[in-house]
Amino acid sequence: MKNIMNKVIAAMIMMAIAYAMPATADNHKNVISGRRDHAVVVNNHRSPAGHDIHKKPVYRPDIKTCIVKVSRHTPHKYAVAKAKRVRGVMDTKWNPHTRELKIRYDAHMTSARNIKHAVA
């Protein structure tokens, strides 16, 4: 019984560590140039996100994520609404501290360039 509890605790600790690790997006390299009212794609990479009907993680190469930096003059609700209107966008997540919008999309239906054009 004690051995099983140790394994359960170790598994919970490993899950907590994996969940709490910060994502590295190299944000210091992507600086917004002079204009104030535009969006910049900060990170565009493949996401292994997606689940099948049995809730097992599935690698889907057609699902990608991009992070769009939103101007301080643009209300985030408008940026989220514009991103959700693009065909192929699956999910959006707003980060108020960095003013970035993380967008998951289907690469077969749209691209990061189309999303940036719609949000900007």
C-alpha cells in the first residue's frame, strides 16, 4: 500500500512540474516597431494538442498555434472576436499581462498570416 501511494505522489509531482514549466517563446527578439495599432505574430509552432474521443493525447500535425501581440489601443475583446471569426481557428486564450493572444488553428484551413491580417 505504501509503495502504491509513493508512486501516486511521484506521478502527481511530475504532472505538476510539467504543467508549471514556462513556455519559451523568444519574445525578446520580436519587438513592435514604431507603429502602435498593429499585431505581430510572436511565435508560430506546431502544437501536439488535440484529443480523440477516448481522451488520449493525439499528435496532430495540422493543429498549430501562433501568438499575436495586440496593441494597447485595441480592446482585447475585439481582437478575440476577430480571431474567432477566421475559418479554422479552434481556440483563443488572452494573456492580459503580456497583451498576447494565443490562437490554436487548423493549418489546412488557414495560416498565421491570415489570422494576423484578420486581427490587425
